[in-house]
Amino acid sequence: MKIVFSVLMLVVLVGVFTPRIYAQEASDEQAVSEQDQAYIEWAQQLWDSFELQTGMVELNKANATLNIPDSFYFLNSSDSQKVLVDVWGNPEGNKPLGMLLPAGSTPFDSDSWAVTIEYEEDGYVSDKDAEEIDYAELLLQLQRDAREESKARVEQGYDAIELVGWAAHPFYDQAENKLHWAKEYKFGSSATNTLNYNIRVLGRKGVLVLNFIADINQLPEIESQLDTVLALANFEQGSRYADFDPDIDQVAAYGLGALVAGKVIAKTGALAILVVLLKKFWVFLLFGVGALFKVFYRKLKAS
């Protein structure tokens, strides 16, 4: 699927600056090209295969529960991976437990955003250093790490990456044991930067990881939904942060600062940089020309 999609993207790239594209902007009713139609049909089939869930969703691996309000819908692990890799063009990696998207939107919309959900069971993360973290110094280290990660990405054929800075300063809610912050990234020569808004829900044996994937200009919308998303994810009784038993439970080898740094303990014992997921805006530019996206939008919403 990935090879087929890449070939299709190349075909569209060749024709993206031709007069045919500009002619399509003239009318919503104008016929789309064969390549565009093929993409629409593929997207329609993929959308129809998704299982949209609301209400109580159990994350058995994390011993946690999501209470999905009507303003969102949940995609399972397999469907989420298809969105991240096949639709949004991310490298293949570990599948998330699931993904949240706003109701009334699809992953194919140019203004779509999502929240990926994962679980890291590395033990109880102590919050004793919450008041001691120097986030200004941490940001400088993160930017150095991003430059090193960028080199590896370029060697693998992906866009270079730059950490621009904090989009929202890290904040830890000690009463709820929930940590959140946001980073602004620039990928390649893209004119639109990527927003990664992060939430970590601390538990007895690990951390529930929620990451917003959006464009930087969607920050106000994301912040307006932050309280809702913070409230919907919680560990079940017996697995909550307050249930920690120092006599029998494992303590993680890192604290809150490492969570903000986006690092986890690898099998070798070294700290490994997490892959930054994004919504590649160029995917939507290629297909989002006037009539095409309006026709596409109507077809998806009609399903």
C-alpha cells in the first residue's frame, strides 16, 4: 500500500503545476483527473472500512478507560496506523492504541487534526522534580536532539526537522497527575509548521501518552479542546497514580523532565528520542485544489 501510495503521489506531483490544476479551481462541478479520482476512490474505501467509536472505550493494555464524548470519535489501533502512515505520510512504527478525531471531520480534510493514544509501561514516574525543572535549558537540549534526529530522517529519505520552540509551556497538574505542553516543529520547506501538543497521564505502572497532531495555526482550537481531552482519559481503580505501592511496584528510571523531553528508556538502557508524528500538509495541497476537495468532502460526508 505504501509503495502504491508513493507512486500515486509522484504522479500527482508531476502534474501539480500544470494548467489543468488551475482550471479545476474554476468550478465545483468540473471533472477531476484520473489520478485525483483514484485517490478519492481509495480514500472513500478506507473511510468506509473505519470503525468510529464513542462512549466508553477500554484500553486493556494500559488498564485505562476513555470516555469519548459526542464531540469526538475513536479509531482503533489498526485504523489509526492507516491514518498515520497511509494518509498522513509518517514512517511506519509502533501502532498506537488508538486515535481521537473531532466529530464531523475526517482524516482526509485539510484542516483535520487528531490525538494519538499510547501507553508506556516503564514504571511509576516520580513527580518530585516537578518544581526543579529548568524548561529553558531543556528546550535548548531538545533543539540539539532534534538536529541530530533530523540528520537520521534525511538519510532515510524523510524531511528535515527543526524544533522551533514551545508552543505552550510545560504545565504539571499535581492534583490530577497530568502533564501537558506543546512544541512547534518545522518539517522541510513546508510553509506551515506542525504542532505537537502533548499530554501525559501518570499511572501506577506507566504513563498514558496522548499527542495532538495538527498545524501550528490550529493551536487556539486545540487549546479550546484541551480540558475535554484531559478529562476523558483516566486509569482504572488499582492502576492510578495514587495506588502506587513502593514495596512492590517498579519505579521508572526517569522523571517528568524526561517525559517532556520526549524520551523513553530503550532496551539497551539508553535514552531514545521518540519519533515525532505529523500531518503532512503537502498531502492536502496536492489534492486540495478548489473543486477537488469540495467534491471529495461531499463524498466522504455522504458515507
